[in-house]
Amino acid sequence: MFMLRRATLRAIPKFPTIQQPRRSLGSVSAIDSAIFRTLFGTDEIRKVFDDRAYLNRCVDAETALARAQSHCNVIPSHIGDIVTAKAQGAELDFDRLRRETEIVGYPIFPLVRQLSAICGDEAGRYVHWGATTQDIMDLASILQMKEGLDIVERTLRSVIKNLEFLSKKHRDTPMAGRTHLQHALPITFGHKCAIWLSGFQRHLERLEQLKPRALMVQFGGAAGSLASLGSGDDGIRVRKEMARDLGLSDPPITWHVARDGVAEITNYLALVGGSLGKLALDIIIMSSNELSEVSEPFVLHRGSSSTMPQKRNPISSEVILAASKILRSNAGLVLDGMVSDFERASGPWHLEWVAVPESFVIAVGALNQADFALSGLVVNPKQMLKNLYSTRGLIVAEAVMMGLAPHVGRQVAHDVVYEACKDSIENDTTLLEALQKREDITGKISNDDLSSLCDAKNYLGSCGLMVDEVLAASK
């Protein structure tokens, strides 16, 4: 039975182990759950967005600000180095920070109080000089997203590599192309894989384009005017130096309430999720017993049922499909967050605190699942061929129509072949047999040509050439 076929892997798939260290069972989110966390994310991406990482990035923002202001002689030139040396790696009182954040509503004022004390009387007075809470929180989030996008890119490239392999290997593997879940025309499995691949190639291009546009430094002061550093260009010079220091783009103006950059990054993850979801849905349907054209890599008990021993469910694809829906939902949240009031949002900004970290974890988790599924995907060319011929020639009715059209015109040819298809279905015969009974067809096309037109393997169009072009684009 095909569902139990063991995968012949070109490499051991990177299947995430379920053996995790003992964790708290108090989580209410699947992405942080001790039970479900490996399905929906990876520890690597979670560590980029967990509380400790976020606070470390807030510290990075504060120290970068102090260094830039020292470099620009806005504060004494030696202060930046002192703040950096004392603040980075300092032990923070997280319980105190949590309690004070609950009161204040934001973590930066409580954080600055601790950092100022840690840096001492001389340097401590310059911590957070001229900044506002959102400057630091936005900058910390951008630094997280910058690191997160590096992980997205690395995993995306691995998915692309797997799809390149499948596209090349199955360039000429014929199968049924389906529209509306019915046989349409013959294609190749390599053509299907190359269509998947082309989307991810564009995502890689989009990623390179959005980085300089969306990964922007944030420093604007209380209302975005940088008035705290005077009426000259000190604030702008500091902002430029911070951008250079942190490897970020320097925007021409404060973006406290211009949230298109954050929305673009989160919507980019949703686009990746959409492509992953399409791929997963195809694999799920192709894995059904009625088709049995592909299956996910064999791992003992992977996709098993508690009551049906024969089951081998496409678990990775199911998780990917769910993840793609979550990503599209979060994309809507950050679009709502763009509609901000005046110079500081009174609530929409908070949507990003939920949507951005979750989207990164979910996106990387879905990419990781796709990487696993594709790295050892079991492909069954014999079953693909069997399915291709299962309609006994009906799938190439267009080929016969196009072959007849030069003799009688396209519309007449369509109607004649339509009647032959109807006869084939009603009388349980092959399309060729139904065609051979019609003198209006046999009088125009020889039997050999008719037989050739009815062979599905002869009607693959430019599938192979398009696969070649997609693979060339990767190079």
C-alpha cells in the first residue's frame, strides 16, 4: 500500500525532534506550548523574540543612542563607551521590570531607571537622552526583525534548494494537471515543483528589496520632531550615526505613526505563508489514497493514528496550511495598526506587539516544516502515470481539438470532440475508440495521427522548457 511506502531520501530530512527539555506547562499559546512548540516554530526563532532578547535589544538601542550622541558631541564624548560597557550584559531585575511595566504600561521607563543606576551617576544621567519610549521600543523591534529575517532567508534558501532538486529530477515526469479538482491537461511534476519554486524565488527577491526600505532606525523624540536636541541638526546627525552603527537605513523623517515598514515585513511573511499554504494543500491532496502521487518523508509513527494503524497523515503540510492562515490573519492586524491617530498612536501600535513576534515564529516554523517535507518527499511516478491515463484519453481532448481545428475551424472542432468525449463517458470506451467511430474526424486525421494525439505523454507543451528557465533564474 502506497501510504506505507518508505521514503528513499537523498539526505536525512531535518525533522525536528520532539525530545525537548522539561518546560513549564503553563503556556496558553501553541507557539510557546511545551507540547506543540516544535510543530509551530523553532527554538532559534523564539530566542530572537522572547522577553530576554527583546530587553537586550532595548539595551542595544539605548547604548547605540549614547554612542551616537557621544560621537556627535551631543553628550560628553566618553559617555557612550561607559554606557555601553556597563549596560551590555548587566543583570536586570526582571520581576521589578514586570511590576513597573504593569503600572506604566510600557517597559522603557522602568528599564531606563535600572540602566541609569547601573551606569552610575556620571554616565547614568545621559541614558535615554532626548529619546522617547517608542524610539527604543521600535528600534528594539527592528533589530529583532533584522535578525529574524536572516533566519527566514536562510530557511527560505533551503526550501528553494529542495525545490530546485525536485524540479530538475522530475522535469519530464508526466502527471495529470488538474483544474477545479478535475483532470485538465497533462503536465510534469517538475513543472508543478517549478511553479512552487518560482514563487519562492520572487520572495527572495522581495526580501532583498524590502530590507533597506523597512529596516529603519527610529529616533524622533516625544512627538517626532527631535526638539529635545535643539533646533539645529544635532538630532538628525545622531539618527544618522545610530543607523550607521546598527546597520539600518536612515529614514528622512520619524516614522512613529508611519507603520508601513512594519506592515510590509509582516505582510511579506504572510506572502511567504501563502506560497507555503498552496504547496501544502497540493501535497495534502496528492497524498490522498485516491491519488497516492506523493507522500511526506517516512519517520516512524509520523502522522500515525491512535486507532487506525494504516494511517500516515501529511502532518507537516497540515501544520503549514494552518500556519499560512495565521500569517494572513496577522497581516490584517498590522494593516489595522497603520491607521494611527496624530503623532502617537493610542492603541493600534499595540497590535504589532502581538502580530510581529508571532508571525516570525509561525513563518519560520512553516518554512522549517516545508524544508523537512520537501527534503525527503516520496514521489510515485508510476502512480502519476496511472492517474494520467485513468480517464482513458479524455485529458487530451484539447490536443485532438487543436489537431482537428485547422481542417474544420476551432469551434466546430470543439463541438465534434465534445460529442466524442460524451460518447466515451456514456459508453465506457476510450476517447480514441469514440473518435474512431466518427467519420467527420477520421476523414480529416489519419489513425496514426489520431492515436498520437490521444497519448497524454505527447501533450506536455513547454513544461520542460519552463522548468529550465526557472532553474536558470536560480543560478
